[in-house]
Amino acid sequence: MRAYNFCAGPAALPTAVLEKAQAEILDWQGKGLSIMEMSHRSKDYVAVAEKAEADLRKLMNIPENYKVLFLQGGASLQFSAIPLNLLGKNSKADYIHTGIWSEKALKEAQRYGDINVVEAGTQIDGKLAIADASTWNLSQDAAYVHYVDNETIGGLQFASVPKANAPLVSDFSSSILSAPVDVTQFGMIYAGAQKNIGPAGLTLVIVREDLLDQAKPEIPSILKYSSQAKNDSMVNTPSTYAWYLSGLVFEWLLEQGGVEAIHKVNLAKANLLYGYIDSSDFYANPIAVQNRSIMNVPFTLANPDLEKLFLKEAEENHLLNLAGHRSVGGMRASIYNAVPLEGVQALVNFMDDFAKRNA
Ligand SMILES: *Cc1c(COP(=O)(O)O)cnc(C)c1O
């Protein structure tokens, strides 16, 4: 049986997608070979790759003047690729700091440019929150403004897209496709695939065309967005199987009714879990209500000595990977698109039973 998997990443994939991949693994569409064994330049593979892009464009309503790139190296390589691509003419950028991932991004960017760090973390009634935009020291002449839509480790998410004078560049690794997004508000959106898209090994970049001509001359060609765009993300061999599997996830999402439909399910899941945590004296969530992530829900137990027992019993109940990030401890339930409402209900039932037995 398949357990409910609350892993932060690599994360749960829809069972229907894995079944489709399984059915096709030895003999893809009667061609006598696996998609993994095909040239990335073959007609069959190129059709798979193009269909994945077309479906993603449909799901996110991506305008024509944005390029969609299917790259490698994870979101972490984008922390370098972004300044190398976008700071060739103007070396200044604003980085909004809200947690561990935005900090990693800005540390890397500091190696390449003149980075203005905008401290945006704050506390409201003892809970972590994102400070009101009126308090941010954004600069007047930045090439771009970088922020992390959803801080996966902290469970802290922007309530709305921040306003800025420069193009917004946003890390959507753990929130892409979870809720509708107006792509035209961004210069660039990027995401590692292994949270809410597909398997690890693929990184999505959605970038506005007018930003493509300002790369630093020393940039490695593999990292150069304009080269990748010109070569349909095939400057070298792309991550073919991850790209194919992500395409199956896009098809699955379209069958679910698209991003708006899955967003409704995601809100129901998040409301169920936060609602239960708020109603309990045994569990607590450290984030101010308006900045709670709908994808990653950290929570603590009133008695931290019970954490090991909680995790052990959860696993016995087929509820996997609930330990918080090693840097923060506690618990964390990642409830990405592929985790169904029944999974969150099973988690809440278990949490309630555990609390009653250990209060
Ligand atoms: C997981 C994650 C990353 C790092 O992704 P890699 O693909 O491992 O490099 C970066 N940013 C956010 C918001 C993440 O959740």
C-alpha cells in the first residue's frame, strides 16, 4: 500500500502519474524502448518535451513574451545563475530576506553583485511574520528584486505579490502550481521540480524575454538563459526522464481542473490542518496567520520529549516524513498538490488520537 508522504522534498507524486510512468517504462507508446533510452533530439522525445511546455503554459497562463526553460542544478544553481544573467549591465539587486532559502540566495548573489538586503522578517504577537512592505528599504535603481514566495523550512509565505519598481525574480520552488499566479507581475519565476512538479533533477525557469540580453560575459553557457532559450533548453542533454515525468504531472493537473481547482483543495487541506492545530493545546504553529504557508505546515508538540514517539507512531500509521528540517526541529507536514485531502484528514485524526493519549 502507498503511505501518505509529507516529505518537504523530494516529495509525494500523484499515484496516477507513477502508474502511467510504470505502464510506459519498458515500452514507451509501442516504440520498443523506454523514454529514458531515447535521444533527447529524437522526434518522439522532442514532442514529449514540447507537450510538457505547452501544458505548463496552459496551467500557468504564461504569456508569449516569457521563455520557459527546463534546466538542471536545482533552485540552488539559480542562486548563481540569476545574478550572472541579470547583473551584467546594472550590478545592483534587492534581496528580500525572510528565511533560510532567501538567505542562501542572497549569500550566493553577493559573490556577483552589489546586493541590498531587505530585512523583512518580523514578529506579530510572538509569531513570525513578513513585515509590511512600507518598512522595506528597497533601492531606487536595482536591476531586480528577489524574494522567496514560500519559505519551505519556516513555513512562511507571502500573502500577496510584493510591489517593486524593478522586475521581480521569485523562487517558487515549494509553491509553484499550488495557487493561481499572474505571471505578468514577474520578470522571472523559478522552481526546483522536486516539491510540487516532479522528480528531482529538473529546474523550471520562466523568464521575460527582455531580461535575456544582460548576462555577464563570463557566464558559463549552460547557465545562460538566452543560450538555453535559443536551444530549447538543450544546450546539452537535459534531464529527460524528469522532464517527461513532470509532463505527466502537468497532464494530471489539467485533469484535476487546473491550478484554480487544485488551489481549492490546497486551501481545504491547509484550513483543516491549521484549524486543528489552533483548536489544540497540545500542538502549536509559530507563524502569524496571514503568512502561514499553504504548502508547508510546521508545528511543535507541547512536550518536545514526545517527538520521537510521535514520529514512530505516525510511521506505523503510514504517515511518513513529518520531522521538521534539521535546522529548526519540531514537526513539519508538507501538503503539496499530490497529497490528497484524505491524507491530511488521516494526519489530523492521528494527531488528535496521539494528543488524547499523551496529554
Ligand atoms: C528546496 C528549495 C530550494 C533548493 O532546491 P534545490 O533544488 O535542492 O537546489 C530552494 N528554494 C526553496 C524555496 C526550496 O524549497
